[in-house]
Amino acid sequence: MNDNYQTLILGGGLSGLTVAHKLRLNHPQHKFLIIEKSDRAGGVISSNNDQGFISEKGPHGFLDNCAESKSILRETGLDKECIKAPLIDFVRYVYLNGRLNLIPQTPRKILMAPLIPWHAKLRVLADLWKAPLKGEPTVAKWAQYRFGPALLPYLDAVYTGTYAGDFNKLTIDSVMPGVRALEKEHGSVIRGLITSMKAKKKRGGSGKKLTMPAMTSFPKGMERLSEKLSESLVVGRDILFNSAATGIKRQDKEWIISTSETTYKAKNIVLCLPINACLRLLGPIAADLPEKDVPETRISTVVFGFTDDVTIPPGFGFLTPEVEKRFTLGSLFSSNMFPGRAPEGHVVFETLVGGRRHPERLELDDEKLTEEALTDVRDILGIKEKPVYSTLLRPSGSIPQLERNYPALLSWKENFVEENKGLHLCGFGWGGIGLNDMMKSATMVAEELISSRQSKQETEVKGVYF
């Protein structure tokens, strides 16, 4: 048994690496060990560089509107390496009614755009008189009730792009708790937003030009983030690979972690694991666990490279709502977003398949799945040429789906952590699925470890971006 550690960190993905980074930066004497079951750090972050085409098996980037993420970039020097694609400069599309519909970048332009008829735009104002729905309504049910049916295909596209999810199953309390809180407090989302803006104005937050965040990545892909965060970690001293935790227990005011090889003990443990892996590990010591797992989904990415004789539309890419009955979920125009994603004289885009609604499509063999995706996207984009490059990326990880009973699980988590001193939970699916969510919650955990004071994350109103 090894008892020389103050903190054991289970999981060497972005959350675990962030906790370790913050501990080393702010408390160099704090001795920790990361226990990682795979042979690499980074978790779901994984870039693919093949024949000069750069693509992502996992997340494609993160928005630069999170203070914790920006701090990490500054602290590691990655702020001098990162590349950005500002949302206000790049258009997005929703494929609807058999064509690509451009989504303007500002609220005023969105209001004036012919995306929905004027009577449907006026229907949105009914939100001012609609009492909040009770229970845990799905996103689709909630949005139709508050704003009318015309917005549903666009909202479907948003949650397809964010969660690869089904907005008939995702719940509004789970995915937009800040907006739901405004609705409940003020009786209307619009009224709540107006009140929030007035409060911000009183605090001196007015007078600023409307800005939008930028998508952030790195010249060789997102893997640079995990590479940088892990470069100072010494294997065998700070991090162990191919070592999976098999059990947890508390004994004599210390936590004991069992692996297939040995056991470790420490005052603190941080479970930086995907939510379902975390729940499986906690099951034996958490008798009141409200959910044994949350639904998950997977997507695969088909990467297509063409010579630049093929013109792809300007902007980030497009998303496809379910009503269109297409094979793919949408495409990211990678070579538009970030320079150097394709060899000179070429373009590349990444097409997404599967998701919560269509997991059966991922059962197709590589050749058939690629063929179906190519047929679909060539029809949507009007491309007649054949690609000069293609590859299919099947990520090993799954995307947690924040559906019914998820808020109750978060509430349980807060109580469980409070009752079990020295135990901390963060990771993929706890409080969100974005990279910013993980860096934010992991930063809070690191601060708690250093200060020995538990902090509480405030519910924020997140922007909706296509």
C-alpha cells in the first residue's frame, strides 16, 4: 500500500489534467498521483493528422468565453499558440426544407431573417404570458409551449450539434438550468432576460459593443491542450497509465483506491471520470444513489478531403434537424474554421453520423457508412467530384445525455460530496459535456483541495450557438 500522496486523481482526461495543473501551479508541495486506465492522457480529446489532413476524433474546440479556460491558456502559454474562429465572423447553416438556411450572427439579424414567418415570430412573445411548465419537460415540449412550433427544427439542430442528442428526450432543466431558473423566477424567459440585462446595466455592465465568443483550437488540433497540460507529469511519479481503479473505500479518515495491481491511500480523492464510470465506482459505497447510469450516445466522424476546385460554403458548417430525414447530422467546414487543416490546394470537412436517434447507423461497416455519408453530403452541398481523401473516425468515448432525473443526480452529488470529506467529483457529464464545463469544475475542485473549503458552482445562463 502506498500512503505518500495527499490527493489521488482518478482519470487522466482534461478534468484530471486540469486539477493536476492547478495543484502544481498554486501549491507545488501538494503531492498527487493521477491513475489512468488507458495508455495516454487526454480522455476524449484526440486529434487525427493523416496525409496533411487534420481532424478530430473528439471535441473540435471550445469557446473563449470561460474565465477558467482562459486562465489555463495563459498559465500554460497556450494563449500564444491557439487559433480562433470568431462566431460573429463565421456564418452557420441549418439544412431545412431541402436547402441550407443561413443563420445570422446577431439577434437583430436573426429577428429580421426569413427563417420563420412573421406570425411565428410574434408567437414567441406569448412567452410573456405563459406560466412555467411543471415537472421536467423535454426541450422540445418546453420550447413549443413557450415559443411555438416554428422554432423547433432550429432548436433540434442546436442540440444535435451540442449533444448529438434528441431534444424529445433531453430536458430543459438539465441542459439549460439557467434559462429554466429565469422562467421560474420571473414567469417568463423574456421577462427574466430583460430583468437580468437591467441588473447588469446597474452594475455598470452596459455600453459595451455586442460581442460573441470565438471557437478556439490549436494549429495541430485539440490534442495540443492535453499534451501541454501533461508534459510536466512524470510517469510513475505523477501519473500512472494502464492502471484502472477497481474499488473505493474510506478507512480511518483516509480514502483507499484499489487497482488490479495494488492499493493507494490519500486524504483526498478526485474522481475525474466520465459520469457513468464514476457512478459504477461509487455504487458500492453510495446506497442512496438515485441513478445507476445516465443514457449515452456515440457519433462517428467521416472526414472528406477535396481539391479546392470544390467550393464549400463559407462559415462553420451546417446542422440537420431530424425532420429532414438525412443520413448525417451535419458537417463542420474544418478548413474554413482553422488554417492548415488541409494540404495546400485542398479543403476538408468533417461529417457526423449516429447520435441518440440513430445509433444503428454506427453498426454499418466502415465502407458502407462512409459511402452513405458521402452520398448524403454531396447531395446537400451540390458536390459532383469524388474526394481525394477520406477516413472514418470512431471515437471510443460516449456522450452523456442529460435527460430525465439528471437534476436530481446533480443534487445527490452535492449532498454526497458534502457528507464525504475529501471526496470530489468532476469529469465528463458532471454539470455539462463541454471542455469549458470540465475546466471550470476541475478548477473549482483544485481550489477546494488547496483551501479545504467547499465551493458551490452558480447556475449560469449559457448562450445558444449553432
